[in-house]
Amino acid sequence: MPIAEANAPFDAPRGLAGVIVTETQLGDVRGIEGFYHYRQYSAVELATTRSFEDVWYLMFHGSLPDAAQLAAFRAETAALRPLPAAVRDALPAIAHAGALSGPLAGLRTALSLLGATAGFRPLYDIDADRRRADALAACAAVPTLLTALHRLGQGQRPVEPRADLSYAANYLYMLTGEEPEPDRVRAIEAYLISTIDHGFNASTFTARVITSTGADLAACLVGAVGALSGPLHGGAPSRALDTLDAIGTPERIDAWIRDRVLRGDRVMGFGHPVYRTEDPRSRMLRGIAEGFGGPLAEFAVQVEARVEALLAELKPGRELHTNVEFYAGVVMELCGLPREMFTPTFCAARVVGWSANILEQAEDSKIIRPAARYVGPPPPQPLPAVAAR
């Protein structure tokens, strides 16, 4: 049914759960089925068969590229990876100031500086070609910014990007300073593709709200990064892995989980606000983890099985399964990524989805402006007298 203008305020579910706020051609999440797609193609199938650049092109242009288009797109985006001198020179100070907060906090500042240095103008004032150019520049720069901030925070020199490497391989190269193994590149690439977009989650919605004001692209992305940083959104992969560490051994699983659930604590890595069946991203990442093998992957599978059984016992009637964060943390750990880079790695993928949503939202000049119900003391109250001074 077409979305109609609201003539009067109306009640919406808490958290806007299930409320349709706009129309999109970018993708959809079907929670009952356990399926999601990017522009009608299964996101998981794309993640297991295509390159990151293929899917980036799809999100921006609406179709998968042919060989010539892909080669041109790779060259175009790779050329945008190096940072402007003003941004590069400021990164040590940004990294030092955010030493306790990490690269994601620094990214907010760095993205603002990038937008100012590159001359990003309000989306309302520029045409579609300039919007696309700004979006490509920001997406290409984010991995460079994140890895540089991380390395500076560790007392290391940033590694300059390489145009001959793919998006995923270059990200790992800039992070470690060494050319990564192909199996690690493919594992991280599959993870990155699977997290490019996922419906109107908190950060994507934030980006679109800011876009609706006509702000510049950097402002939209900074807001999205702020939303992503929350532990109930993109901040969970390392926390899910912390759960495995806290449990420690198979014989401790039941007691640890029972104690958490009975206290009403959340078990990080389990449950999702949309999916009512297994998260398809988790299923795919479990397969990747099992492909690597080893004690961590085996223990994660054991924990998943016991947690689901215990949750079914302690919370009957509720479908609670692993979400993307559970096995994402396992895969990133197996690929050698430091835990403080788990959520930034999520960001290196989601920036493409945010940008695609920003470009789509920028075509609509209607500002997003919901209402709230006032529940304070009844107004107007008499103004108290000013005390003698």
C-alpha cells in the first residue's frame, strides 16, 4: 500500500518496530523466512559468489557489473583510497585524543574533516553525479582511515593503500602491513558483503534522517557511525566473543548460561529484533568458521547448540538463535583481526550500504519529522517567582 501523508499524529509501536517509513529499491529483510536481499539478489549468495566491488557497484547502480564495468569501477574506487594531505596529517592527533575510545570514535572526527577538506556540499544543493562522487570518495577512504587510526593508536605507522589489491585484501593489508592469505581475504570479503546492508536498522535510519535535512554526505555518515557504535547495534561482535571467553570450557556452558538468563541478562550474540528463525548471516559465517576448523570454531558450535537448547527450555515459545555478531567475532578472530577492530570492520562494509541509502533518500526532498507524546506535568504551570538575589 502506498505511503500516505499523516494528517494527524498516531501511535506507533515502541522503537518504531515494523513501521514502514519510506519505500526503497535497495533491499529487504524477511524475518519470518530468515532471508534478506540486495536489489532482489540473495545477500548470502552474493557474499559466497561475488566480490565486494561487484556488490558495491550493484548497490550504487542497481545492476551487477559486467567485466569491463567491474574493472573500471575497481580502478575508480582504488584511486580514491589515499587520504588528502590535511586529513592524513591530522590523524596522529585524532588517534591520540581517542586513545581510550578506539578507531570508530576517531572515524567520526576524521570523516567530518574529510568532508570539509574534500568540499562536500549539502546534498540538497548538488546533483546526482556529485552525490555519487562524494559517496565513492567517502566509502573508499573509510578503510584507510580506520586502519590508520588503529595503527597510530598502537604506536605504528599507517600503511598506505595499494591499488592492485581488492577492497577486502587492501583492508587487511593496511591493517597488518602484510599481504594477507587468500583464505583470510575470502572469509573477510564474505563477511563484509553480508553486512553491507540490512534493512532500516538504527544506523541506516539515522543516515536517512540526516539526509532528509539536505546535509552533506559526511554529516550523514558521521551520524550513522555514531549509531553503529552502540553495543546493541554494531558494537556486539567482540562482546559475543567475550561470552565464549567467559564460558571457557564446554562443561561450564550450562551453568554460565542459566545464571545469565535467570538474572535477566542478555546473552550477546543471540536474538535479533527482526529474525524469528536462524539469521542467514550467522549460518553462512558458521560455515566459514568450520572451514577454518580448530578449537575456537568447535567450541563456538558447541556453545551455540547448548545455548539454543537452554533458551528454549528457559524461554519457551521464543525463537532465539545466533545473530550475525556471534560467528562474525569467531571468523574475525580466526583471520587475525584484533578485537578492537571488529566493529570498525563492520563499519568498513556498512558505509557502502549507508551511502546507497543516502543517495536514494537524497532524491526525496521531504524531511523526516516524526512526533512525540508529551508525558510530563500538565502545562501550563505557573512560573515560579525569581528568588531574591
